[in-house]
Amino acid sequence: MRSRFLAVIALALVAAGAAGGAATAATIQVTDAWIRTPPPGAPTAAGYATITNHGIASDRLNGARSGAAASVGLHEMDMAGGVMRMRPIAGGVAIGASATIRLAPNGRHLMLTGLKGPLKLGQHVRVVLQFQRAGEVAADFVVRDQPGGGMQM
């Protein structure tokens, strides 16, 4: 009788979680998170990462924050008429269920503005990504010169 009672409680908890529809931070995975080493004295830096939504519902990256900068925004670079433009992304970035997005050079990225100190090669910077469903997800971004951790010559 006791095992049947525990089974009923377990099923009720699972059903309650599914009915709530809220994703948890466990559904979001952030990998290859890095910040390009800014020039000395630069007030801004760009951050990149691969973000995978392992959930069964879509989510949206709405923004981010970091103690290393006054603000962190979502930006996008693109070519228009042979001119590269960078602009803020309004409304965040959608991430479908079981989908992956990339924040990468020459595309969507995080823009850390108002750096509170110099960022040095190899330094780790905590960035908290803010998702519509999953809430806040903290990620460790490594300061490096280019993708893959190699150094530009």
C-alpha cells in the first residue's frame, strides 16, 4: 500500500510539472562561450556561444548581464550594400524546441558595454543569460583571441 501511495505522489508531481509548462535552466545548455580579447582601453567587448534548448518547448534569449560590464545587449552584424552594420536585436532571439543557435563573429553576439576593467587573455567572465522560459542561466565565458582558443599572430 505504501509503495502504491508513493507511486501516486510521484505521478502527481510529474503531471504538475508538465502542466506548468515552465522550462528550467536544465533545458538550456551553453557551450563554447567566449569573449574576444578587446584592445587595451576599449569600452566594449563581444561575446559568443552555442546555446542549445533541450526542452520540448521553444524559448527566447531576451538579454544578459555581467558584473564585468555596465550592460550586456544582444547585437547583430550584417552586410548591407557592401557596408557592415551592427545593431541591437529587438525582441530577443528565438530558440526552437530541441534546437541550437550560435552567437558567432560576423553575426548575432553579445555586446558587453561599459567594461568595468580590462579583459585579459585567459580570464573567465561570468555572464547570466536571461531566457523567457528557462529564466536565468549563468555561463562561464573565457576571454580569447579567436574561435577555438587559438591566438591571432
